[in-house]
Amino acid sequence: MKNKNIKWVWSHRRKMSIHHLDIFVSGLMNNGFSPALDYMQKNQLAITLSGNDTYLFDDKNELEKLYDSILKQSKSKIFIQNLYKRNEELFGSLLLLSGDMQKSNLSLYNEKKLIELYNNFINHITQAPLIRIQLTGIDACWSKNSPLKKELLSRAKNDSQYKKWVQIISHFDGESVAKTEQMDFLLLVNEFYKKNQLKNLLKQGNMNLVSKLIKNKYQPLKALLSNHIVKYEWINSEYTGQKWCTNRWLEEISKSLYDNPLKKIERVKKEEKLKNLAKQKLIKKLKFSKSSLQIIDALNCFSTIRDWSKGYFVRALLDYRFLLNEISNRLKIKYEDLLYFNIDEVRYIFKQNKFDQKELKTRKKNNAGLLMINAKKKIYTNQRVIKKLKNTNAVKEVLSKKNKIKKFKGEIGYPGIVKGKIKIVLQSKDIKKIKNGDILVTYMTTMEFTPIFKKISALITDEGGISSHAAIISREFKIPCIVGTKVATKILKNGDMVKVDANNGIITKM
């Protein structure tokens, strides 16, 4: 546990089992994006609390070197082209393999074939930092040594103008998950909108009857809905591989039947066009240097592939459940219990056909820690060691209670002032608890949050910056938003009344 020289900085907070955490961290130390991008992380610290609430920390010096490396590599003329291509290659091979898991009858596999499939999948999903490189890339584009940031700061009259310019530049014209799913979803809603019987039943909340009708009377609609679910079921999943049922999708359709879907599509297209024009005009007006234009292109690329990468990763984990379920059935161990063991331990358990009951009990009862130093990782469950890890510089600060704080700040995602009641969401299954007018508080939004953006009055996040998913989507939906508070989910509780001053980036408990 020789990490005294490392200055840890908080990176992410996630709901993640020990098994999935090990997959995530293992990918950081494999340079699978090469030759498109040279990217590796050798140091990582993670603390998993009850309920799989996991805090991840990065090595500050290593992260800053990564930022500079990404900025340097982005100067290549074929950087964007190679990054798109390599991203597709990595996920293409992963999804081809995971898709076979879903289609195959794994119960017919002998032990040797099953362990080969397990090893093959783990090798593919940990070949590279599949869902970290995009976020780090975005952060690099706005890091202190970024030519783009330096130019904007030097030309802006004040901080307000700088932030406005950043918002305009951060808009990306690529087809994100949110944009693509929103359009496809509205086209699907329009088919229900045209059927008055179904429209009225959905508005009344009669999902079961609608489900029966589309099965027996409106078969084409059933096919359209099934295709949409297959295409986007991973949107509402997490790293542990959960998904929505058909009735849950019908609930979302019912909420969108009060406006003409086709008119809404036209509004969305018009707003998208205006944002793209505003970005083009600003780039022309400021006459950026070649270096800054390269950073803008890189930012657009990283932002475009971010959600798709998360989606593909979660899609693979959904399919991976079939393999883990088969292993759990043969070992006579619950699927949820299997997730308390890391990837090497699961392999060993399967080969030996036994597991340590005492160790499982310890892990279910206590917290866990994962420490990776110089690409060597180890999971700790001993409470004495975990206590030491919790007392490490940044970790102690992040995990400490902050109930007495009444006012705190963050970065402005989208301006506006709202007063309302807090609803904290830390995992996608709690999204359904959001009511109209609630102020959503979470550690970070991803595409599974998209359906509720039309319900909330404001958004506050622990993580992210002005190019984060929360900031970008809040601008699309025109919702007052403050990101990167670091402490919102620690300070606020469900039901708290707050004032969100997103004009100045301040949240005040009332």
C-alpha cells in the first residue's frame, strides 16, 4: 500500500459492484486505443461502501500528464479519424462476442468452453479504458494548458462572456445517444399518437390493456416498440446490467402524448440548427489559431462518442449477465453474491467449484477498497486497511459528512433561478420516483436520465464541467443547471427546499 507520494483527487461516484469495479479499473492499465491514442492509467483508488456506492480517485500528477499528452496527440491530422475508427473496432469486437452470449444456450457448454468464453470476454472488455477515455479527453480540452482555453480567456471581456462562449463551443454536432434516441422515440410516440384508442388508454395509465392490444390488434406497433427496446434498452441500464420492462417504456410514451410529436421533432431540429449556427459564427468571429481549431474538433469527437461508448459498454454487461448467471447456477451461488468477487477470483472459483463463504460474508457486511499502484491492483476487505485508505488526503474530505453546510457553489451548466424540492437519484431504478417540478440531484447524469429532463425544474450534480452530459442536455432542454459541486449529494437530502441560482452557480438550502 505504498501510495504516500500520490496526491489523490476525486474522479467519479458510481453504483458499482466489486466485480464490475475490477473490470472498469483493469481497463485503465491497458493501452487498447493505441495507435489512435496513447492512453493508460497506472494508479487508481476506489472505496466501495454499502449498497455498491463507489468513490473513485485519480492520481493528480498522472491525470495532468494525460491531459497534456492528449492535447499533443490531437494535433495529428488524422487524430479524429483514427479515434472514431479505433472506438468502433474495440466496441464492434466486444459486442459481437457479448451478443453470442445472449443468443447461445450456455447450459450446453462444458466447463472448458465456458471458462474460455469468460476469459475471452474479460480480455475484450478490459482491452482498453473503454468508457474513461472520452471523459478524460473532454477534460483535457478544457485543461489549463489547452490552447482553446487560453485563447478564450484572453479574448473574453469578463468571466460571464467566457462561460457563454464555452457553452457555445461545447455544443457538438455529432449524433449523440440523447439526440438519436429522442428522435427515434418521438417517431415511435407519433405512431401511438395517431391511434386514439391507445392514446387515451395510455393517458389513463392503463398499460396492461395497451400491452394486450398491441399484441393482438396493433401488431405493427408491437414490432416498432420491440425494435426500439432492443435498440435502446441499455439506455436505462447501469454497470450492473439492469433494464426496463415493456410497461415501463409504455409509461414513458404516455408522458409524451400531450403534444404533437411531429411538431416537437421540428422544434428540436430548429433548435439544433440554431446552436450549430451560433457555434460556427463564434468560431468565425474569434478567428481561432490552428491549435485551438484542432482542440475544438477533438472536443466534438470526444463528446460525440462519449454516450455511445457508455451505451455499448452497458449493452455488453447486459449480455454478460447470461454468462454470469450460468456460472452462478453451476456453482450454486446467487448471481448478486458472485459480484462480490473480482474477475480473477470468479475465474478461480469456477475452476475450483467452490468459494470462500466466510470471505463472502465479510464483503457483504463491510466496505471494500481497491488500490492500483504502478499497474498492480489489489482489493482489500480488511477493515483496518480500509480505514487507512479512507484517511488518505482527498478520500477523507470526500467521505466526510457535510450536513451543516447551507450554501455551496458549482459551475453553471445553463442559467436560471428556481426554488423547489430536492429529489436525489443515485441509481437508475430511482429515476421513476421523479415528479413534475422536482429539482434533480445526482452525482452525474448519463443517457438513462434523458426521459426525465422534461419533468424536472432544475439539475444539480456532484461531477462534471461545462462540457459534461448534464450541462449539455440541460442546455438542450433549457433547464437551470449547476454542475461540479462535488458535495451536492452529501449536503442535500430528499425533500429539502433549495434555491438554485444558476445565474451565479450557487445553491442555498432554504
